[in-house]
Amino acid sequence: MRAFRRSRNLFVLLFCFSVAFFVLKRASFEALNEAPPIVAILPQSNVRPNAMHVLVTGAAGFIGSHTVLELLQAGHKVYAIDNFSNSIQDAKGKAISLERVSELTGKEIPFEKVDVTKIEELDAVFKQHKFDGVIHLAALKAVGESVEKPLSYYSNNLIGSLNLIESCKRHNVKNFVFSSSATVYGPPAKLPIKEDAPTGQGITNPYGQTKYMVEQILIDLAKAEKDWNIVLLRYFNPVGAHPSGLIGEDPKGIPNNLMPYVSQVAIGKLPVLTVFGDKFDTPDGTGVRDYIHIVDLAKGHVAALDRIQMQGNIGAEVYNLGTGKGYSVLEMVAALEKVSGRKIATKIGVPRSGDVASVYCDPQLAAENLDWKAQFGLDDMCRDLWNWQSKNPNGFLEN
């Protein structure tokens, strides 16, 4: 019995010493104004023998932060840049979304505030770092705002893209993934939309025009210079958030996209959702769109890099990223009501100019060439969106 008590006392003493050491260690970090070491929340990624060093522009945004996370989880190295036009920085100038990605992955993310419209800032990045490829996400992206401020959109999206392409060429970085959009198709003549459908016809807003123009620049470049490997990813409607609830869409001001608006009505930040039109030729009269979970979309960028690495000499290739299934506005509202347990107030408004009844894609080419297919369904999208919104009612700002 006496031996048992001695061993128990020794165990308690060692336990107390361990706790005290941890507390003192953490206090020493804080005293030095340093963060304690990052401990990953997600399972660690495998070591990738063919890891690429990837420059990601617009890395702190909704799509950017999720893409950075998936790149890291796939074993790639990332250098992140952003100018915070569509994202949030903390008092120290750090990207809050990427700080949370670091929490999830246990990896530090090299980040620099860079404006892609300033060629000298881009060139400085390329001179200091050697990259194997670029994922270009940086752009102004609000369709409605682009109609009101066309010069801002043409200036930012075209000049920024040209600067980046020229920097890539100067520094011999010829693997390039571009964030394009389904808006390049204009009003669809046939559904589902395939990659060989006409583009550039009937585009109703400057945002879509800029995406179409950058696509044409990259396609022409690949035709003229055969050593480029370019993948153009035409997104449909990304929604949801990372299942952890740590990162998600945090729009500045009133949301421009449907589901962030719906979730803010559900949380009580906005009073009512205006549904623009209920007389479309769809089952419930409201517009139908192809919504894709943001995690699926982010993984599409990893798949695009895999295509470049494995295939090489691809020129310029185009892929739809969508589910191939359309959901109406009212179906999306009902799905979020289901997962949130809250009634979402709606009212019917007049249709917006240029709105069409239905838009959804054929994603088969991405399945065949990229080995990519959307894994998440409607309930998953809304569940993860609500998880993010309810945990972060004020977005990345302090609650």
C-alpha cells in the first residue's frame, strides 16, 4: 500500500510539473509577443515528392482561402498575396482567413500584401521567390457593382491579369490556373452547358466581359507560345464553407450573392430576402442555378495542377466546375431553413435585367480529364454555410 501511495504521489507530482511547464512555456511566448506553435486541427497532409511552389493571388478571399487550404493538404507549398479589397486583415496587417487556415493545417502561410495592378509589386515577389505555378484568383467580382463601376472592373481585372501574365513570362513560370466564370457563356442556348458552348455572346455585365477577355488573352498566348500550360476553370455558383466553420464567405457590406444574403437573413442581420422574379419557366417560377460547395471548387484547383504536372504540354484547357444539377432560389431558401431551424422572410421582386430562367453545367469533361467530381450535395452546402454563419455572425471580425 505504501509503495502504491508513493507511485501515486510521484504521478501527481509529474502531472503538476507538466502543467506548470506548459503554462510557463505559453506565458514566455506571450511575453515575447510571439504566438505558441501551431497545432493542426485537420489530419496532416502526406509529404508530396512532386510538390509545387504555388503563387496564389487573391489568396485571402472566400475562394482563395479554401484553395490555399486544399493546396496545403495536398502537400503543395504556397505563397499567398492579396490586397484586401475583398477580404479582412487584422490590426497587424495579417489575413485573418489565412491565419485560420494555418490553425487548420498546422502550417505557416507566407503572405504579402500585394496589388496585382502594380507591376513593380508583382515583380518584387517573383524576384524573391521561385514558383512552379500560379493560381490567379485576384479580381473584383460583384456582377451588379461592375455595371455601376465598369472602369474599375476593366482596370483591375484586365490590368492585374496582364501584369501577372507578363511577370510569369519574365520569370519563366509557365503553369497557370485561371479563375474564370460561367458568365462567359452569356444566356445559354442549350442546357446543360458544355465547355464548347459559345462564349462572349450576350454577356450582360463588365465582370463577365473581363473574365471572357482574360480567357481570350490566355488562349491566344498558349497558341503562340507552346511552353505554357494553362487551365481555365469556369466556376458556377460556389456556396457553403469549410466544415470546420473556421473559414467561409465574409462579404464586405451587403452580400451580392444569394446564399450569403439568405444566411444573413436567417441570422437576423438582414430583414428579408427579395426574390427577383417568380414567373420564370422553372418548376417553382424562381431562377435555377448550379450551386457548388466551396470545398469541391477548391479541390478543382488542385486537380488542375495535377493535370499540368502529369500531362504537360497541354496548351490551354477549359473546364466547368459545377455539379451539373440546378436548384431554384426557393429550394435554396428551404434547404437553409431546414438546417438552421429558422424561418427566412422573403418577398417577390421584379426580375433583374439579363436574368435567365436556368443555368447549369455539364461537368463531365472535368471528371474525365481532371479526375474531379463534386462530392457535396445541397444539404452539405447549407449545413456548412449555416455552421460558418452561426459561429461567425459578424464574419471574421470579433463577435
